[in-house]
Amino acid sequence: MEPERPSRLHWPQSRPLARLVALLRGLRNAGRALARRLTRRRRVPPGPYTVLVTGASVGVGLELTRLLLLTHHRLALTARASSLERFAAEGIVESDRVLFLPLDVTVPEEREAAVRAIEARWGGVDVLVNNAGVSYRAVAEHTPDVDMMIQLDANYLGPMALVRRVLPHMRSRHFGRIINVSSVGGMTAMPTMSAYSASKFALEGASESLWYEMRPWGVFVSLVRPGFINSDGFRKVRFTAQGAAALADPDDAYHHHYLNMGDLVGALMQLTFHSPADVAETIARLIEDTNPPLRVAGTWDAFAFDLLRRLLPARLYHRLLYAGLPRIWEWGGRPPS
């Protein structure tokens, strides 16, 4: 008598087949997604776009302003109220496509007033360039809550509040560009810059999440990461009260942290061949790009740091950077004999 055959395969026997089917389905879905990606033509609304630039009166923001004035886009240029006069000093005047707005990104009322003025005149913001920010130099032990919050407000909370405010208009048009200016300090932290790096790390994390959320509406999010720029910007970096005291006191435990890092950063910023105009050109290209990437290196050293982080094991990467800190043997004082 012929033995009875099972009506169906049991799971232990069908597991290899199930895995093969799952693999084939995955390959099919990946192929379909790739084909749709290659054949789909994204509809990009023709310009001009309304571009909101924060911190537009100095540095990268000012260089970007000069580049955008050569285009046909409408420009909403913002700066703190006390800095608006810099535009006239640079020969930049208001016109039918140029609007000056006072804006401290940390003040909710000023953010709301600026966006409302743009909506009243041009309908809304198509491109947001979050360029304004502040930087403090202080070791973690010398960074009180108030100074920590100043940096978080200016570099993370304020920019993200502006993002939230302009997103409804971008979604309604199925088009938009959000360009957040980050830093090398947003990918790798340096001593005496812990609070600054914390604010930029936060901006990077939120921007990456936003990149996924906004793509269905054709709104692209990009992070521009400048490294060392040939300018005197390092002289404008602020110190916390304890940080300034430690720099001035050779007997302070952290004196060499501040002294040696200041010398290193100052030298690198004066020796590099990159200028604020180079970073501005990168931002200007992203505005016109039909498929801008999430992260873009603003300078060659930013690219190098990113490459090292990708290629080296984390432990080796951090040991290598530690060994390269300026006169590290002086830090922390000499151990007792």
C-alpha cells in the first residue's frame, strides 16, 4: 500500500524555499523601484523661487546673497536688526525681488513676522537656507546651562522652528529646498567645542529624519558641512566666562586646551584655500539641483574627515585624532613624580 503523501509542506521543510521566494521578491521590488526611479521625470516648478536666507549680512550668507542677486530668484534676506545696515554698506538695496527682514532666529515673534511678510508679498518660502548660527569655545566643565541653550537655540531649535513654519507651503506645491548649514563639528567633535558640536549633531539628526519625511512631497533636505574657511571668523567665536578665565590663566587646569586649540584653529583657517564664497557656491548649486543629496562637504577637509570616519574603525579614528591634537603632552599637566 502506497504511503499517504502530505497535503502540504511543513515549515521546516519549506524554509529554504521560503527564503528563496523572499529573496526573489526582494530583487523584483528593488528592480521595479530602480526602473521607476530611472524612468520617472520629476516635475520641478519653473523659477523664480522665493529664497529665505538667514544670517545674510556677513560671511557665507553675504557671499550667497551676492550669487543669488545674479539670478532671477526672489530674495528674503535676514539679519539681526542691528546688522541690517550692512546690506547698504555692501551696495545691496531692496527692490521688487529683494526684501530685507530683521530676524533673530531664536525669537519666535521675529520668525513668525518674517515668514508672514514673505507670504504676504510672494506667497511663501520655496527655498530655506538656515545659515545663521553662533559658536562658543568652552570645555564641557566650563559650559553652564545658559550658554548651552544659547547655542542650541541658534543652531538647532531656531532653524528647525523655521523649517516647521515653511513646510506647509512647500508641501502644497510639492516642491521645496531646505538647506541647513552644518559643520565639520556636526560629524566629528573637537575639544573646547562640545556645546557647538552638540547643536550641530542635533541639526544633522533632525535633518536626516526630515529627508525621509519630505521626499514624498518633492521637498529635498540638504546639509552643507563647511570645514575650515579662510576668514577671521575664528576671532568672533565667543567664550563662556569660565573659558575666557581659563585662557587667561596659565595655571588653570584647562589653559592648554584653550591655548593650543585656538592656535591650531586660527592657523588652519588662515592657511586653507577655501573661502566663504566657495561654500556659498555649493549652496547655490543645491538650490538649482533637481535631486540634491542629503549631505554635502563644503570644503576639502570636511570631505577628508567624512572619508576617514567611513574607512577607519571608530577606535582607531578617535585615537588618530587624539594623537594629532596640538601639543597634547601639555594638556592636563604633568603627572606627579
